[in-house]
Amino acid sequence: MFSSVTSGAVRGIISYLIDVEVDVSSGLPGFNMVGFMSGDVKEAGARVKVALKNIGVKIPASKITVNLSPADIKKEGIVVDLPVALGIMIAMGEISEENVKDTVVLGELGLDGEIKAVKGILPIVNKAKEMGIKTVILPKANACEGAVVEGVKVVGVGSLQEAVCYLTAPLYERDMLIKPTKVDIEAIFRNAAQYEETLDFADINGQAAVKRAVEIAAAGFHHILLVGPPGSGKSMVAKRIPSILPELSLDESLEVSTIYSVAGMLKEDQALITKRPFMSPHHLITETALTGGGTIPRPGVISLAHRGVLFLDEMPEFPRAKLDMLRQPMEDKYIHIARSRGTFSYPADFQLVGALNPCPCGYYPDRNKCKCTSNEIRRYLGHISGPILDRIDICVEAPRVDISDLSSKIRSKNESSEIIRKRVLAARKMQEERFKGTKLRFNSEMSPSDIEKYCPLGLKEQAYLENVFCKMELSARAYHKILRIARTIADIEGEQNIDQLHIMEAVSYRMTDGKYWHQKEETYAN
């Protein structure tokens, strides 16, 4: 007999549905799986036969053929154990095929019949909803993740026997046998906010200029570079940036959760990612781990930082080739990975936060400690290429903290993350109203034509900026970045128009530009 069960899989971050066709017929006994699949997918046959035996289902000495359709997509790293097992039982007449109509079945089988969690549940359930599927049967460990998608009945099962019992029960008894999983999304966000422990800017003494620059970066979603000696608080500041960013919206949470689902990084019974990601890879990270890919393409660290912060501590310690891989995603907000079997694209809309010392030892300009030569400093700073520096919006120096900044009286005057976050939210609100009806969300996303529309300058401001452009020998990209930063500064101040003070502050954060940065290298070297 013939049967067909619908399942699903992901290719990169894109999900698609699979028809698992099973034919059980007389002939030379055997188990054959076809449909353009890799060896690891074919291993499902051995697990299915043993699992069926161990739950008491006797497979007759028959010729069993399993086909995974569509045949033009290579099936790699996917799991079809549960749909294959149910397909065999349907073909044997143990289960009616009508019982799996409009149903997607997902799950990996253990040899004892246990149904184990699989990756990519969230995008597959989303795809099922798009295709008009009414019910999804999946592992119990993935039930909360799948239930996030509204309009689909999600049934979590813990064993093959439990799945068989559910499908053989009358329709009116099924929901009493296994209650469909439902989640309260509002409660998930509410509970996450209630129990979330975050680092606070109130813990940071001094460094007022650095905290101001970070506030501007958070308000406009600008990339930022922190330069200073060891112990000046660069990492402390960077780790607290998520505490002043707006909370993830539901749409953003679904985007991030989809990436983590495909990567297999959602915890058991975790429905959504509710915190903005903060990724801080070591400088020895491989290129594949950073950007994504591999034999079975999966998201890398820059995609796992989507809608959050990618922090590169001791940035010059990263090989230059790895840093240059960030150029395209910083511009396009996507990372495209080309393989012989196709091109895979992953979201990579992150806020880059870099930190570096002013020299290899980190103690310049204190010549009592710093013994670095000019060549060592040049090589050290040269690890960050010009195109990467040109894409960093804000660069600020974090000087050594003075002893006076460490007193308890100063500490009590530090602004908390909550206070800074209110100003960031107000600036974000202005951007939301400004860009209503467009695809833009932040000032950092404005194109040159958008800048001309949203950043008009008076005669005095225009003359000042033209003078700066000539003296600093800026690139066109740097010119536009200054205007984007000035627009964000004006938003933080609640101003509709950009004035000269806003431009002056924005220019002060462009120490990485052209001639000025090279002068900085020469200063460090002398």
C-alpha cells in the first residue's frame, strides 16, 4: 500500500515542506530511501525499524520504499524519522491516512521510540501556516517554540506510541488525550522583564564622554569604536549597551528566534528570544563560526547578533581577513554565503561595538610603561582596514580613570541605565515618526537622498561642514555619517533642526577618518 505524510525542513534559514511517500509492497524484503538525500538522512531507516519493533509494531517481510519530495532539493541535516514511521504504519493499514490530512509531522526517533527535539521548528511551523496546514505534530520539547505561531494547532508528543495513540483516537477525543500547546506571548515578555538581571551604567564611574557616545550610538543604531588603555572600562561599557536599547518587538523577537531555532540554540521549552542578543566572540574564532556556513550551512555569530550587539574586544587581535568579512553585512544587513549547492542568506543587522588599546601593550602615552616601537604600533592599528574604519560611525577615546572618579560620592551621581534608556527611547520615537511610511527605522540607515531630505542644514552649518570636509580630507561616506550622527544628537536633544553644535560633536567622533587617523598613528609612534 501507498501513503503520504507531510513533514518539513530548513535549508539555510528558509523552510520548506516535504512529502514523505511510503510504499509497502510484496517482493524481496528491504528498506530503501530515495529523493536526493545525504547519507545521514538515510540513517533514519535503521532508527525507524528498531523504534517500531520496540513499541510492538511488527513490520512484515516486505519491500519498503520511502521517497522524499521535492527531489530537486538536496536533503542534508534534516530529520524525517517520525513521518517515515507513521507513513509505514499508514501503508500497513494501522493508521488511516485521513488522520494525517492537513497535518505536518516533525521529530527524531530514539531506538526506544522516544521523540527527540529537532532544529528549525519555528520557521517550519510558519511555513505550514502559510501553506494552510491546520495541525503540526512535533516533539514535546519543541512544543512551546512551535506554539508561538498563531492559527496552527500545535501538538507536542513525547514518544512514537503517544503519537500513534493520538492519531488513532476519534477526532473529538484527541484534544482531551493530548492538549494542544498554547503560549501567552505577552506573559513571556512580561516574565522575561520581571526576572531579567541586567548590568547597569550606574556601576561605571567617570567616562562621561564615552557614555555620551554610547548613548548616541544606541539611539541611532550606529557602529562604535572605543579606544583606551586596559582597565579604562571599555568592556564594562560595551556589555551594558543592551540595557539602554529598546526591548525587542514581537516581530524582532520572531526574527531572532527563527535564527536561534535554525541554529539549534533555543533551550527546551523556550518559546522566544526576548532579550537583545549580545555576542562577544574570541579573536581565535574561525571564519565559518563568525560568518556562518559549513557543509550544512548554519548561522554564524554575526547572524546570532541580529537585532543586537556584536562586541569585538581587542579588535586588532582579530586577523584582518576576518574583520574584512564584516564589510558587506555592515552595509547590506545580510550575509550571503555561496556554495556549490546554492547561495544562502542570513540576516545580520547588528550594532558593531569594537574596543582596542592605543598600542600593542595598551599604555601609550605613558612612556614609563609603553615601550612599543613605531612599526609595532603601525602593524597593530593596521589590522583594522580603512574600509572597516570608514564604516564605523563613532570613535571615542576612553582615558585612564582618575582616582577622584572612584569615590562613593561620584558613584552616587552616576546615571542609571533606566535614565539613559528613556532618552534613547525618546530619540527612537522621533525617528519612528520621521520615517513613518518608509522602510527606514534608524538614522544610521539613511541613504544620501534620505539625508538630503531629513537633514537640511542652514547656511552657517553648511559652511562649517564644508570646511571640515576639506580640512579632514573626508570621504563621501564619512561626510554622510557625520550628518547621520548629527541627526541622532539633535534627536536626543529633542531638536527638529541640526545646528552647528550638533555637527561639531558629530565631527569629534570621526577620529578614524583619513588624515586624522594616520596622524594619530604617527602621534602614538613618536
